[in-house]
Amino acid sequence: MIILLNALNIVAILLGFVFQLLLMRTFGVSLDTDVFFLSNGIVQFASGIISGFFADLYIPVYHEIRASDEHEAERFSRAVIALSLLAGIASLMVFFLGAPWLVRLFASGFSQQKIEVGVSIFKIQVLSLPFLVSSVVLSNTLNAHLHMRITYLANLVTPAISLIAVATLANSFGLSGIVWAIVIASSLVFLILFAYHWRVLGWSWVSVFKNPNIGRLLRQNLPVRAGIMVYLFKGPINTNVLSFFPTGTITLFTYADKILFTAFNVATSPVIQVLYVKASSLLTQSNRDELKAVLRSTITSNVAITTAIMIPAVIFFREILSFLLSPKVSELEIGTMFLIFLALIPFYISLSFESPFVVSMYALRRGVKVLAIAIAFIIVYGLLVTYLRALIGVFALPAALFLAQIQNSISFAYFVQKRIPAIDGNLKRYLLKIVLFMIAFILLNFYFREQGLVLYAVDLALVIGWLGLMGTETWQALKLFTKKGEVR
């Protein structure tokens, strides 16, 4: 049931947020936190690239094979799981040996001392790579059978163990003790998912390289994966730009971004995963009418819930962080995080609208189009951030992200709309109201940010207006968000 998935997702995200909170309370805005976020970003970037070669179009291909031959689908899924584990191990060896080069690539503005600290932490965290890669394919296989509850339960393991580690190991073992705990947690997640797969779907070792559907999956995945790799290259661009600013800037930007990513994940993750599985199945059945309705409701839910979560996050951002992070983090640093947070909101609103179209594009298996859109994004983003950096400093990143993401969103929506016409007049009017409201909300919170009670009065008026204008759509979105049934 989607309500349970959302609850588990929220718990996992809250655990992760508390972990990052304790990390900053322990180490402050410092080299340690900069290095941790950098190392974590490189590992997540690498695991996303490698797992994507198997996972991007895995569910649509799996459903297509399963529709004609259940036994062959089982052989195919087991071959992909085994191959992903082998690929993760091979990648681990390459990245471990190339650690100094990778850290310098991601943070070219770091001094030699910072590089050396980053390499030492990265060499520990990269040991989790095979488990992260293979866990993605295991999760996708279970999701394809709508066994989603276990995948969301497994997602609790890493943030829970990380939280325990920062609370108990930081003083004795420092940052390295926390990173070792994260590696152990990643291996436990893999073992949990593998054991559950064995119990409910069975397991037997199959030939990895003789399965003809592996080549078919990789061929279809290649343009999609290339597109996602190009898009994800915004990560190295971000860390490189931030590495030229004073120590702590990576932490401030990353923490503000993490809070927004948390809100985005809470609002979209389970609903998007259900859409992907259902879209892949419905397209196999040529049932586009039902898919159109599911896509429309998902778009509304994504945008409505994302907005609803971000409003209180903005209103109480500084008060909550001041209470939780003082005195390790100064009021000036919290104020900087707040401004970065405000500036990043348009990017995430655009992403909440775009993500249902992206997974629909995956289900349609239009990899070349995904690649073309991604290339346009990274070119626009790179040019904008280069130009804006001299004008507005660190705020060049959120501004360039939003402007580049807008063209992405329009491109994906236009392409999918021609094949699955989900956007009708009602949805257009709702999206226009959201855009106008969020523009007013962000600008007024920026303008009155130092005026205390006046800002609270303005925000109260805005919230009342938002409930009056968009309360009905938000309530309908909450019904989808808390829907029962459908998954196991």
C-alpha cells in the first residue's frame, strides 16, 4: 500500500536528516564535513552510473519478457543481478586505485592537504560500491513484482546505522569510523534484499554471459544511461565550483540541497516508483487510457505534495536549524544556507513536475531522446554557471540549475504529451497557480527575511491564500499519497 511506502520513506529520510544534523553538530561546518559530503557524492555518482547500465530500462524489459515466458524472465533477472555484482566489484578496484585522480576531478579547487584527506575517506566509502550497485537491481526485481515493502524497509538500515555510528563512534574514531559503519550498512542492505528475493522469488545461479536478453537490455539501456550520465555530470560541476569557495561552502550548499532533496523524496519517491512499474506494465498491455489517468494524477500529486512540504520548511527553516545546530554552526552560516535553500526551490518544483514524464519516457524506451535532452541540459547548465559565477557567486549554482532544468521539463513533457496526452486544461490551470504562488512566496520570504513578526504575518496570509486557491487539488493529491492496496 502506498501509504505504508510513504511512511517508511519518511522514516528513512528523517533518519538520514538526523544523521546529517548530528554530523554537523559533531564536526561543524569544516573540512571533515566538506570531505564527507564530497566522498559520499562521488560514491553515489559512481553507483548511479554503474547500476543504471542494468536498472534504467530493466523493469520494462523484464515485463516484456515475463509476458511471454515467466521462466525466461526469472533466468534474465538472476543473470542481471549476478552481472551487476560483478560490475560493482570490478568498478571498486578501478575507483580504489584511481582515488587521488577522482577526488581531484570532483574538487579541483581543493588544496593538496584537502585532497589527501578526501582520498583517505573515499578509499573506505568506495568499498560499499558493489553492494550499492547490486541492491538497485535486486530492488527493481522485487518492485516489478510489487514487493515494495521490503525495499523500503531495507532503506531504513543505512541511515539508522549511520545515525548510531555518529552518536557512538565519532569521538573515538572520527569520520573514518562513521564511514566504515556506512560500508557495513550497505552490505547488510544487500544481504536483506538478496535473502528476501531468495525466499519469495527463488534463486539459482545462471550463466551471466550466455543470456541473450542481457545484450538486449544493455543495448536498449545504453542511450538512456548515456543521457543520465551526462545529466548527473552536474554533480562534479557543482563540487568543482564549490571547491574554489572558502572551506565549509560545500557543506552549506550540500546541506541546504539535502533538505530540499529530502522534501522532494518524501513527496515523490513511492508514487513515482509505482508509476514506473504500472507504466511499464500498461504499455505492454497497450492500455494507454489508464496510463494517461495515472500519469495525470501522479503529476498533480508530485507538484502539490512537494509544494505543501516546502512551505513550512521555508517558514521554520532558520528557527529549527538555529536550535539544532548552534553553536557549532553560526547564525551567519545558517542565514547563508537559508538563502541557498530559497534559491534551490524553483529547481525542485520543476523537477517534481518533470519526474513523471521522465519515468514515462523510460517506460516508452526512448533512450536517444533522453540522451539528447540531457546533452542540452548540461551544455546550458555549464554555460550558465560559468557566466553567473562571477556575478552572483555561489548562487550561480541554483540559478543555473533552475534555468537549465526548465528546458529539460518542457522537452520531456512535450515529447510524452504527444504520445500520452495527460495534461488537460484543469492541470494547466493548477500548475499556473502553483507557479505564481511560489514566485510570490519565495520573493516575499527573501525580502522580509530580517523582519521577524512581519514575515510571519506575510507567510500566514500566503498560507491562507494557498489553502483557498489550491486546497482541493492538494487534498486529492493526499488521497493518492495515502492510497491503500496495489503493493505488497
